[in-house]
Amino acid sequence: MIIDNKTKIFFSASSKPGNFGASIYNKLFQLYNINAVYIPRKSSSAKPLIEALKAFHIEGCSISMPLKNQVINFLDIIDDNAKLTQSVNTIVQREGKLIGYNTDIVGAFLALKSTHSTYNNVLIYGSGSVTHSIVKALEQVGVDRISIVSRNSKKARLVSEKYNLIFYEHCTAINNHFDLLVNATPASLENNHEIDILLNKTNCLFDLVVSPDYTPLVKKAQSKKISFITGDVMSKFQLQKQFEHYTGIFPNIETIDEIIYSVFKKN
């Protein structure tokens, strides 16, 4: 592909940008012969990001923490899922209008369905913007009992009140066993005693962190013979829908899998 004055530009914006999206998107652009480039950029403030999208006519932007709810006040339109969760992970610019979408819900839903397992009792660790999408995805797959705990207990309590979840003030207060533990924090990359405690209380781990190698938390689950879902599974499904919003093309998930394992994954 020759980059020229007609090349469409797509961003991903995050406080800690990774290369997952760039790996997949730029290969998909080549595959579908789209004159476009996808660039990850560091950003932690919504207003200058939105100004940049408008000033440089950026076609679309993938949004990560901590911007998923911050950007909403600067958008012209948001879809129903974004309204429901107050969380946007996809911005598309059309005819000067900025439109916000939430594709995290469909990504989490399809990741959970892909395991062909039933989850009745689930614990979420974390209280950030993506937590709202996880709750809605869990509801859609028919989970009856959802609990939440977080290092930020105040935010976790607010999430529990909004969605009628079971709230735990601290990890040490949890004595139950869960079908599924959802890690919605960067804790899987840290030396985090809390998440290690919770790992002993579940049959399955869903770690939302996207990494080319298994995260330390996933490796611990593997050593304990606990089944797991890695973050790239959710990300590939949300990216599939996101790509459709960006280009009008709904790529085959097997094609995305091939790209992931050829240019991103180490294991």
C-alpha cells in the first residue's frame, strides 16, 4: 500500500497503548485493499483527543481506559449500548459528526459463548468503565448471580447499586466459590495479592488484559489447572464489529484468528 493524501487514518487512544489493534487492523486493511492506516497513540484526556480527531479528519478511533466514559460529552451521537453503559470504545467520524459505539458488550458476550460453558455465579474484580459492559454481557448469557469487588470500593458499590449486583467491600470478605472470575483490571500484570486470593475461589478465569503472551495471572490459573479465557478473545470479537462500523465490512473471525496467531501471539 502506498500512503498518500487519500489514506484514511484510524487511531487507538489509551493511557497505555498496545499493538493488538494495529497488528490486526493494518493486516485487514491490506487484505481488503483499503487505503488506510491504524496507529496507536497515548492519550489520557478526552478533550484534546476529540479536537485532534476533528482537526486531522480521523475516520475512526478505538477508545481504551481511561477515556471510555470521558469522551461521551464530546460526541454528537452515541448508540444504545453506549447509553446503557455510559461507555464508548469506538468513535466514527461521518460528515463532520462524531458517533460513539460500544462494541465491548458484543465482544464479551461472544467470548463467553465461545466457551460453551454455563456460568451461574460470577465475580467481577474491578470497577472501571469496561465493568459496565461486562455486566450487560453476563446478563445476556443468562448469569443469575453477579458479584463485584474492587480496590476502589466506592466505585464498586456504585456499580453494584446501578445493576443490583452483590457487593463485597474487600476480597478478604469473600468466602464463596464462583463459576467464573472476571479480571477487569491491569492486576494480572502486577504482583497483586488480592487477585491471587480470588483465583483460588473460581473454576474459570476471564482475564480482560490483552497480551501477546499469557499474563502472569493466566499462567497461575494454568498451573492450578483452572480454565481460562484470555483478553484477546473478547478483543477479537469486539474488533470484528468495530471494523464493520469503520469500513462497512464484517470480517470473518477465522481470518482475524489467523492474523492474531501470525503477527501478535507468542503462544
